[in-house]
Amino acid sequence: MDPTKSGEPILSDRVLVNGSETTATLTARGQLRWSDLSLDVEKEVIGFSVEGSKIKIRIVVECTAGICCFAKPAMTRKNFTLEFSSDSSLHSWAQKLHEIIDGLGRPKRLFIFVNPYGGKKSALKIFETEVRPLLDDANIDFTVQETKYQLHAKEVVQELDIKKYDGIVCVSGDGILVEVVNGLLNREDWDAAIKIPLGVVPAGTGNGMIKSLLDSVGQPCATFNATLAVIRGHRRLLDVATISQGDTRYFSVLMLAWGLVADIDIESEKYRWMGSARIDFYALQRIFGLRKYDGSIIFVPASGFETYGEPLDHADDIIVKIESESNSDMEPTRTQQYGYHGPNVDIKSLNWHKIDGPFVSIWLHNVPWGGEDAMAAPDAEFSDGCLDLIMIKDCPKLSLLNIMTELSNGGHVKSPYVSYLKVKALALQPGFRTEDPAKGGIIDVDGEVLARGKGTYKCDQKSLMTYDKLLIKVDQGLATVFSPI
């Protein structure tokens, strides 16, 4: 029987393991064994080095595996040294280990963004003390770029020689990841550039993407797990939403919010000195001083959600108008002539539905978690070609308070005051506050202000788009992210 197919050892030698003599074996399927220990190279071995007559094996294991003495952390690093009696055995083992690890498709060269200003301003420390040691163990070469200002990562990525790298990693919150995606899609070679795998190590205020990825396999949102996901090199596809207004485009991978959620997210910045408590504090203010916004949404329901809204028999003129006009009172920032223009969809042929306001909140989500403590869209999938729409039109204040407390486990979508559905495209016509028609709202995309209406927080600041019609379309599986599995 062929040992490469049966799982029988292809190498077997008497060696010293951490000074104790034993027989070590290696199979073609990547099982490394000695004494009563068995290691899966793909899952547990992250790297090795040859040091004289020895091979130093660097592994990560769960503490419950019988190797660790403590219950925490859940995963830990450990080294084993195999000493060989002959050079030929040493070289044979080193060669086979190289072949097995190289066959796993792991990254060898990474470009890493570190945002020193995000979250608790601890990204540099996180990288040096937690990320770098694991990358060194995995023999991964890397280039580090600290971001110095907003959109710095986008600028760097637009000019980056991506052929030199096997992935781009963001030690940050979600904001740098979004900048990277927008930078890649604004390149002339966007169709090749967007295929580079992207990774996130949580070090910001909002860590929704990596929380979603790790939670999908039951892992905690921790630096160790996020870094391992990059090292192991598993990939999954990710939908990208194109938000357009006239000739201006913005690419989103996380969420879009208008109404209550956007107001809390952006306006609570005035209480940043309170730390993470600012969100809860300002949420109470906004709930008990509740705002409603006039406006409408026109959307294409996914299969199974056709009962939501009123079907439009003559949607063609409405949608074409939204897609082609900018209707701005200021000159928007124009995108470059080259780059990704959004998914090629015949919007006239789609089955459009409409819902009129007023609305308390409109929330579109691409992944389940909006942050580490907010499971906004529990049924969201990474590459289903849909966005999950969480909509509240009317709700008593006490019920709304309960809805917000249920965000941590996704229970809010069970409320009778919440409509939860999947859409393939959506046109948003934002309106003004019902109680104060002179004031508009805020459109928040991936934690940043996309547009501000009159009378809103910092409304004097220029934004990428105007507070007017937006068209959101989804390109299924356009981007690629490093994933735990």
C-alpha cells in the first residue's frame, strides 16, 4: 500500500525530543508523532527552523490538549526540539516538513498596516507583543506601515506593488480594512488587486469583520486567533457593496446605517472621553429623545422575502434617475476614471419593491457583527450576494430600549417592531426629521460619515456624498479574506 495515501509514516527515526530519546514519525498527510503525542501539521505546527543538528518545531495548541498547565489563554505557543543523529535524517525531515507546509498555501510575505490612533491606541503594542512573535514563528516576512492620517492606507494601497505580497493585514479596527478595499478597487488593475487576501487583527473601536469571521467557527475575538487565521492561510470570499451617487462611488464591506444607529454611532463622538460607555450613554439620549425620518427605500428582495414592501410596476424611471443623478448642492469628490465601477447589473429587470417612511432606523449589514458586542444581522453570510436589512419604522421607547439591549446576542430581530430581510440591491432616499423638517440625518458607512444632512452633528464638514439619493448594489464574493477555516 502506498504510504502517501494510507497515512503510514514516510519518515521514522530515533531522535531526542527536548532531550528524551524516542521514535518520531511523519506521514505524508502531515501527522507528526512521537511518544504519546500526535500533532497535525496543518492545524498545530506554524513553523520550524533548522539549528545545527536539531529541528525546532513551533506549534500552537489549546490548553485543554494536555500540554498546557493553565486554562487561559485558550491557545498558546510551544516549542519542541528534535535532535537527529545524522545529517541525512536531518535534511530529509527538513525537506518533507517544508514540502508539507508549502503545500498548505500559507502566506510567506505580508504587508501590514498598523493604526496607532484607533481604539485604545494600543495597536503598536499589540503588533509587537502578540502579532510579531507568531509571524516570526511562522517564518513569514512582512513589511509594516503605520497609518498617519485618515485615508493613508487607501493611498498606500493604490500605489503598492501587490505582486510582492501574499496578503494585506490590518492591525486596526474595521476602518483601515475599508480603506484598503477602496484603495484596491480604485486601482487600474483592480480586478487582479482585489483578489489579494485581506486579514484583520482586532485593535480598534469597531472589530465587526474579524468578530464575524472568528465567531462563525466559535472562536473568541482575540489577537491570537486572528493572527493564526492569517498564518494558516485559509480564505473565504466576501461580498462588496458599491454605494453610488452620480459618478461618486464608495465600496463597503461591513454596513450602512441611517437613523437611530447612525446617530448613535457618529454623534456619540462628542462623548469620546467616556470611552466605550459613550455608546450606551448616548443611545439612552437618542431613545428617549427619539427621532423619526421621512424618506423611502426601494429594494430588490432576495428569494423568500418578496412579501415586504409594495411591488413597483414602473420602477425603471425611478431607479435610473437615482443611479444617474447626483442632485448635489456641493461638488462631490469624483472617483478616478479607471477602477471598479460596481457590479454590472441590469437594474431595470429587477423586481423592485418600495417602503415609505417615516423610519426610526435603517441598517444594512454585510456580516453578522457590527462590533464585538453588536450582532446586528445574525443571519448574514459573507458571500451570499445579499445585504441584510434591519428596519424599524415605529416602536415604543421602552420596547426600543429592550431591542437595543438584545443587540449583543441578535435577539433584537425577533421583536415585532423590527423587520429583518435580505435584499440584493437598495436605493435610499433619505429625508428630514418628522419633528423638525429643517434638519436631516447622517448616513454612516462602515463607521465613517458618508453624508450629512442640514443641521446634523458637524454638518459644516465636507463629506464624500450629499444627503440625497443613494444606490447600493452587491457584488457577490468580490473580495477575499483570511478566515479561520
